[in-house]
Amino acid sequence: MNNSKQPDNAYAFFSLGSNLGDREGNLKEAQRLMEEQMGRIERMSKVYESPPWGFTSDHLFCNMCLLIRTVLTPPDLMKKALQVEKEMGRVSEKGGYADRIIDVDLLLFDDMVLDLPGLVLPHPRMEMRKFVMIPLSDIAPDHIHPVSGLTMAEILARCQDPSEITPV
């Protein structure tokens, strides 16, 4: 019996954020481009509004999470995520966080643990961010984190981020 996973059965969880321009429109455009370039979107969270994390700005973010079925590898997904950001006009920040038209982060890929230059899976800061964990818990509350062994709902319950996150 062959237990190898078929590539089209791979799943990837993404976090999307935007705090410039038509924030909700930016999220929708990113979804369109991601489905065109990465695979089929199977689940989408609600959209949430959140304050900037890691920097100060007058612009609130709109955030959401997606589950995509894909045949791509994690490095290929990262290349596509960066391509989507570039196509939408994101300018790379030098030296830290800044306002952005779109941010696309790969959070999880199957149950893979990976540490490559420019790509660490699971995403190393996801557990510290309510703007990630709330929408991720919307679409996958029982999904197990491959390192901690906790569900997304358990991680959210333990999250110390004091940010106020509200549904849009």
C-alpha cells in the first residue's frame, strides 16, 4: 500500500492583511490572485480589523486567513506569495514593519516543520498574534500545531496579545 501523499492533497494556511487603500478590496484581490496562482481556496475566515502589530500607524489593518489546497511546495508558495504582494504594489520594508497594501504570510503547510532561509514553518510568530489566531481559529479550530501539539483554539486561548480585534 502506498501511503505517500498526493500533491493535490497538500494544504496551506495563509494570513492576509492590508492597512492601506481599500483594505477589504485588497484582501479580495489577493484571494483572486492566490487562487489563480496557488490552488483552490477551500476555507476563508471572516475579516477582522486590528491595530498595527510591531509598529505605530494611524491605519488599522483588515486581516483574514485562508486554507488553500495546492500542488505547490512551500518554497514555491512563498515565491507566489511574494509575487502576489509585488503585483498588488507592495513595497518591501527595510528594517521592520510598515504600512502595506497587502501582506501574505504562509502559516502552515500540512504538518511540516521547516527552517529554510526566508521560510520557517510553522510561522514563528503566529502564536503571538491575535490578528492571526482569531481568523485561523475561525477556519481550523481543531487543527493541531505540528510543534506545540495544541489546537489553534487552544493557542488562541493562551495568546497574550492584548490587541483588540473586531469583526468587520
